[in-house]
Amino acid sequence: MSKETKEREPLFSPKNIKLITGPINLSNPITVQVLGICSALAVTAKLMPAIVMAISVMVVVAASNVLISFLRNGIPPRIRIIVQLVVIATMVILVDQVLKAFVYDVSKQLSVFVGLIITNCIIMGRLEAFAMSNKPWPAFLDGIGNSLGYGLILVVIAFVRELFGSGSLFGFPVIPQGLYDFGYVNNGLMILPPMALITVGVIIWIQRYYTRELIEDK
Amino acid sequence: MYTNGYIFRYAAIMVIIAAAVLSTAAILLKPYQEKNVAIEKMGGILASAKIEGIETENTIEMFNKYVVEEMVVDQDGNVVESFKDGAKETAKAFNLNMKTELYRRNKGENYELPIYIIEKDGVKTYVFPLRGTGLWGPIWGNMALADDFKTVRGVTFDHKGETPGLGAEITTDAFKAQFEGKTIFDDKGKFTSIKVVKGGVRTLAADQQIHGVDAISGGTITSHGVDDMLKNVLESYLPYIKKEK
């Protein structure tokens, strides 16, 4: 008994911590793995939907990771992708129903994109690459870490886009009226998806400038 | 290692569990979702009549304050039911299913439709709910007419799943604002509806421009849907409007 507890890894061992911090920078799902780009472009015109989307993705990834990790030894390999899909789809429908019941306005803004979490490559990717071969607790941390990395980028893009595109943050105007009187105008291009892609590009550029590990050898 | 029998059993049990979880959640959350839909419907009715300051929290209160009468009218324009006192969301008019009523109308059967009378600062506005089809699914909305039953005070539109940026633009203020001040009857009292014109209202004859609005670029089918919806639904209200005028 005592021997077993000694061998057990502490909950937040350095290896486990790395599961959370890794995806935030070094293996960020959006800027390094370039997964989940479509939703990053679609829901980031305003901060509020971006944050709700990030939280929804976090719930779905963490919960499906844990569930798949529990089931991993019983899942027949031949139908494992189908099992993963059923788990993800169930989670996404649950999240969609909860949003419709409690934050109706936001769920209307997110509209089809909540349903499209199912197709978010990050989730399938984490289930297949991590949860299928790891214990529930690391799988949970991996899910949280990846969705944090995803959410962080979403929030940064949404911040830039809402500030310059609509002159507001969380819907409150922050650019003083005086500036508009001087002839300042909101940049309409910021609201459109192409500008989100350019913002992602700039973020990748800045990240690689500061993180030497990410620069490939010639 | 895994037999076919195991795989089939595994899949069957998994699907049954998923179905049970989802249907339980749907049943438990339904009352909350229905309340949200009702609040949204009230908000739309008030917004079409240009009532300002509507928030999600105070919508029910505002609806009860400004809606003075909810009527159900039949195909001959007779008022079947008039609801004035009590909680307005319990009225028959509020709970009528526009879809089935309009379906019955199209089949040539008898139908009943709701009308809301909103009074603010002594001015009466008549709100007519609308329902039609867009490109991907249903579109609906409200049209508020002044008490001459001719001039549009305001409109609201909503949709199930029109394309964002194209058809979904019918919900934007820029599109809706075009309707204000337009008329649904010409000077001779002939019903013209409001046309949603591809290429812009300026392509219409000068005396027809008051009966049209600009369609949405890239949203042709949704624009046609709005056009048909206005024509069909307003026509079904004509017997009542003719009686009142």
C-alpha cells in the first residue's frame, strides 16, 4: 500500500505541469500546430463570443479527453475514431443546449460555430494523440492546456479585432469620442475574417521572434 | 483480440448511453430554452414598434407595459379573440403557431393570425408577425404599421440559418431602417406590399419607390424570401386591414 503511494506521481509533477504550459507556447495548437484555424477566424470579431467559444472548447476537450482515457483499454481499435466522434458530438450537443438555456444571446452569436466545435481538429487530434494512450489525469491536464493555448490566441485576436474594428472592448466603447472628431475611423477590414488570418500571422511572427526553439534550422 | 460481436455490442451500448444522456439534457433544459425564445419573440415585437431600452431582463415587463391588446383575427378579418388584461405571454395570440396557420391558408382552409397593438405616448402601432422561407431555413419577423394601416413604423427580421455576411444581413439595422416610412398601399388604396428590389429601389419607377427597399448583394434568395414573406403574410392580414381602414 505505502509502496504504491510512493510510486505514484504527484498530481502536479513537473511532467504534468508541462502538459499545461507546453501547449500555451511551445506547442500551441493554433500558432505552432496550426489546428483549429477556421473557428479562430470565425468567432473573433468580438471578445465575448471568443471567450465563450474558448470556454466551450475547454469543456469539450477536457471532458472528452478524460472520458476517452477511461475507456481507452476497452475501445476496439477498429472503431476508435467512431467512438471518439460519438463522445465529441455528445459533449458538443450538451454544451450547445446549455448555452441555449443560459446564455441565449451569446449562443445566437456563435450560431453554427458551436456545432462546428465537433469538427475542430484540436479535439480529435488530442483524443487520438494523447487520451488514447494516457491516464485520465494527464489527459485532463492535456485537454486544459491545449484549450488554454487555443483560448489565449482567440482572446488576443479578438482583442485586436474588436479594438480596431469596432472601437470597443466587451461591447463598451473605449476609443474616446475626441479621436473620432479628429477624423479617426474604425477599420472595417478588421471585422472581416481575412484580417483575423493576418493577425494570426503577426502573432506567429512575434512568437517565433521571441521563442528561439521554434525556429527551424535551414 | 476484439471479436466482431464485441465491437457490435460496444457500439450499440455506447450509442444507447449517448442517446439517453442527450434526451435527458434536452428535457431538463427545455423550459429555460423556451423562456429565452419567448423573450426573444417579445423583444422583436417591441423593437419593430420602436420601443427603446429593451434588455433581456426587462423584456417581459416592457411587453406587458406597452402591448395594450393582443388580437386573433380570422381569414375574414373578424377579431376572434381580444386579450387585454393579464399576463400577455399567456394570450392565445402569443402562442399561435404561424407556420401551421399559414400552411392552412395556403391550402385554402380557415386560418387565424395574431396582431399586437402597442401604445406609447398615446400613439397606437399595429404589429403584424411575419413568417416565410429563406435560403437554408425559415425566416421570420414583425412589421409595425402606424394606425393608418399603410405606413411602416419599423420591422424586425430573424432567421434560423441564413449565410452569415450574406443572407443573414437581413437582421442588420441598415437593412431594416430602409423600411421605415415606406407604405404598403398606393394612393388608390391598392395593396403593393414592400418589394425587396435587386439592383436597388432606384431602378423602380419614381412613384413606386415608396413601396420598395434595396435587396442584399449576395443574398438574392434570402431577399426573395423576405419579399415573398411580406407579400404573402400581409395579404393574409388584408381582410382585417380593409375592415379597420
